[in-house]
Amino acid sequence: MDTARDWRGGQSQIFLTASGLLARGHAVALACQAGGALEQRAKAAGLDVFVLRFRGDLAPAAAIGLRRAVRRFRPDVLQLNDPHAVGTGLVAAVGSGVAQVVTRRVDFHLRGRASLWKYSVADRVIAVSQAIAGILANDGLDGGRLRLVYEGVPDRSPQPGGAAVLTELGVPAGAPVIGNVAALTNHKDHATLLSAMPRVLERVPEARLVVAGEGKLRPELERQAAQLGIGDRCLFLGFRSDLDRLIPAFSVFCLSSRWEGLGTSLLDAMAFSRPIVATAAGGIPEAVVDGVTGRVVPVQDPDALADALVLLLTRSDLREAMGRAGRERFLTRFTSERMVDETLRVFGEVV
């Protein structure tokens, strides 16, 4: 069950889990907000879809609709994937005998006793990183209910032609490219990445920053780039549907978040053997091994970020070695197949 509207990382994880369960022979239904890409993609994949209309936590109409869906579908497990879905889902499942599993993807603290209660009454709580599990435990959640299941992305081949696409978008052929894929929101902290770029360009003047993602901060970030005098070296692409083509064409993948549950865009970069520079936010250090698969730097430190980027941009041997190591780490820990298998194991505990 999910409430969000836009097709983003969290929704991708929900779809991958649901479709993976279906592929393993399980009956799966997805309850989601009306009119979004998740609804369309789930229907196209052959999932039963129940459309609900949420208006925040404990939405009466959504709870009634979900209760009807539970009675009709008769699931063994109700998985709640969004913080706003948790209360609604627990209310809808009262008296149904359905096991309830909550998945927590954000590294924010629980807000007060009501939030703690919602998570405490679930049969299990899946944290997608050790960082999130630690926050939940510190907030008072019984560790016996907590399970770690890392998020994952599909292993697939890179699509060809990414360098040509970047050239068409205005990146000079052969220029080193720092790539970022993230929604333009405060917690992704593109401002620090932009602040690092003048320092990068002093030492690697031909470098370019390419940002794929959309959000309310785009005008502000474009103004910042212009004020720093780097507007012609920073390309804001907006939402892109061709990331499997673009990411393999990046020289270095960079994520500068202040907070991050895990960072599925990092997993995509690792799948395509891209070396990574990222901040030590949330679960990022669990994915990126500093000095092995990339560099991990302090949060909101543009100097450290710039130094790490320059190191990789000027050392092709390091880029290649870290890219290979990142792909090996991805294959052993962060595939969507592994995520589905481990989610099933959690379900098996409560059914």
C-alpha cells in the first residue's frame, strides 16, 4: 500500500517488490493513490490495483476503501510503504487477522508517541538501512520487531548512446561529467554541490555538472549557479526517462544529501559501474565504501566534496577500479531480486 503521487525512488521500490512477488507466484494487490504513474505501471504489470484517495494520515475514506479491499482480496500480509499509509492501513486491518508489515524508507525521527504507537502495533517493521533501524530503535521501537532489508534495483545492461545524448544537450564531447540524479528538494542539498563546483572547475576547468531531477527548488538552484558564475557549466535536465542511458555516460556519480534513507540512485550508479562521491548521510555509507567503491565526505562540506570529485575526475585508474568494486558490491547486496527474497522471509515470520 502506498500513498504518493509522483514516480520516484520509493515508488519504484514498491513496484519492484510487488512485481517480484507476483513473478514468484504470489497473488499481489496494490493499493495506491489515484492518477499516478504507480497505478498505471502496476496495472500494466498485471497487478490487481485498488485506487484510494488519501488526505493525510488516518484518512477516513482511504481507510474504508482499504478495508473493503482487504475483505475482497483476503491477503495474508498487508505491507504499508508510506508514512501516511501506516495509520490508515492499521485501522483498516483491525479485526481482519491480516499480518501488518511496515516499511520505513526515510531517516527522520518518529514524531511523538502517536507515530511510535503506529509502528509498535505492526507485526514487523522493515528498515531499508541500518541507519534507519538505529533511528527507530532510539525512538523507542522494540528491536524484536525490526528487520533490515536493503532496497535494491534491477541488474540490467546500460543503454547505449548516453554520451551522444549529453552532447546533444550541450555537454562538450569528451568533457568529464559529474552526474546527479535526485529530486530538487532541500534534503538532497544540491546547494552544497553547486558551492563545490567553482573549486572543481579551478582544477578541472573542462568539467560539467549534469543534474537529472525536478522539484520546487529548481529556479533557486539555477539562480545560485548563475551567481557563482558557473551557469554555463551546470545543466539542469528536469525529469528524465532515459537514465539507463545517461548514468553510464557520467564520469562520476555524486549525491550530496543532508538526509538519505539509503539512496537508490546510488544503487543504479553502482549497477552501471560508476564511481561515486557522496555524503555520509543516513544509510549512504552502507552502500558506498569509502576508498573502495567511491569517496564518502561529510555532509554540507563543499571543500571536501570538491576535493573528492577532483580526485576521481583526474584519476582514470581510480574511477575504473571503484566502478568495478561498486558493481561487485551491488551484485552481492543491492539487487531487487535480493530485496524481494528478504522481504518474503520477513513475511514468512508473521504468516
